[in-house]
Amino acid sequence: MKVAIVGASGAVGQEFLRVLDERNFPVDELVLFGSKRSAGTKYTFRGKEIEVKLLQHNDDFKGVDVAFTSAGGSTSIEFAETITKHGAVMIDNSSAFRMEADVPLVVPEVNAEDALKRPRGIIANPNCTTIQMVVALKAIEQLSHIKTVHVSTYQAASGAGAAAMAELYEQYRQVLAGEPVKVEKFAYQLAFNLIPQIDVFTDNGYTKEEMKMFNETRKIMHSDVRVSATCVRVPALRSHSESIWVETERPISVEEARKAFAQGEGLVLMDNPAEKEYPMPLFLAGKDPVYVGRIRKDLSNDNGLTFWIVGDQIKKGAALNAVQIAEYLIKVGDLK
């Protein structure tokens, strides 16, 4: 198996290296690609030092079986044909192809089989907040069709990349040292603050991030579900949290929901309020599953259910989901 990582020096690219190793993914040869800035950098994978190559329009992807790309939408669009022309399966972490009709948008716990039909050789990895939400929604959807979702996200600095995480650290230091706070990666100071905007606003008053949750959820779940989201950047370092309210076609009891979450693929039930046990990002960074807690009946709607989830944005929200897609293709014999 010849594997390529495009955008190897970024936060998600580095997570790809860790996840491939952790999961003992069958890598016979690993090729790393990056921009002019990162080309020449060396990383160690399974005891072997690998130098990042400059991403170019050439035949470097000849013989590559699967390419994990996480270098931004414009790079994905520009290099998609170069990456796939020799038969490589491109699993793309950007937003470039997610809503294209001929590109599957896949979360393996929800719609793995969609990955088998990819006329352009591309499979899209969904937005991080959508990924962890639909893993949880799948458990409820199996009990009763979900008509409506209201969700507020609490998104860590990790969602804006490694430099943003470093900026949050530095902002906390600057505040505590009484120094002027430097703001580059976010619209405002994030330390000791919340920013109720992720991505740019669209004409309907929702941000692009919020509209991704609406559109991507429908595509992944093959559903008419309506999702109304408010996405907020919070001064946590890593792992996104979401407060979710769902309306189903029939009432679902807390006991039913708890059992469904406990048995759901990719989920861990962490719901013991009496002992103050519930998911928190501080303690769940670096974990694979999506954690579910605070499960309650909605007080305003008999068919409503409310719960809280936490998932590592860089891991399940990005690198891990992409690697799981490739694992599924190997399992069914579609990637050899």
C-alpha cells in the first residue's frame, strides 16, 4: 500500500501520521507533500525519516493507492486531477468537493457504502462539527426519523489549525503577563472570550460553518432533516463540544436514547449527572470516539430530546475519519 499525505506539516497532516501509526494502517511506502514553505522538512514515521516533497503537477502520484489531502480547498481543487489521474483514491479534508453531486461525503459509521461510488476518484471528508454530530444522530435516527436539529457548537482553537492553538497559548500568557494581546488567527482575542462567528456570514445571516452543518448532514444521512446551527469559537485548546436538540417523529425516552448511544458505533456514553460525569473537551483530547452525555427529554416538545457531545476535532473530526474511510475500502476489497 503506497500512501500519500498532502499538507503533511499542518495540524491535520501531523495527525494523519499519528493515526496511521496508531491504527497499524498497512503502509508499505509513505510519501509526504507540502508547499514551498514546508518542502524539505523531515518527519519520522515508524522509525524511518521521510522528507516532505514539493507538491507539483507531475507524476509523483503514480503508484499511490490512497492520498489523504489536507492543504486547503484551493490546493485540493488545483491538484485533484494530478493526484487522481493514475488511479489514487483522494480522500479530501477540505470543503472543496463536499457538496459536489459526483463526490461522496462520508462518515464511515453513518454512510460508509457511499465511498464505493466515486466517479472522480475523490471522497470528501465532512466538516468536523458535522462529523461528530452525525455519528450521534445516527443512533437516534435508527429509533425514529429526525425531523429537526438545533445545535450550538463550542469549537476549540484547534479548528483553526496549529498556529491558532499556539496563538491561544500566547494570548493567555500575554493577558496574565499584562502585555498587549496579539490577534492574528481570529477576528478578536480568543483568550477569556467567546467569538460567535466561525467562517464568513452568508446572505441569510448564518455563517458558512453553520450552513455546512445544514447541507452536509442532509447529504450524509440521505435525509430531509433541517439543521439550525450557531457555531461559536471558545478558548478551549482542542476538541469541539456541541449542545444538540432533536425533534423525532415519535417520542423517544431517555432510557431508549441512552441505550442507543451506548450501542452506537463510534460513540461512548458518558452520562452520570449524579456523579458529575459528562463529556468535557479538556479530558477527551486525543480520543477516537464521540462522547455523549447530559441526555434529557426536551421540556417544550414531547418529541424532543437534548444531549451534549464532545469529540476531538483534529482526530475524529478530520484525520481519523479519513483513515477510517480508507480502512473501509480495504475491508471491502475496494482498495488493495
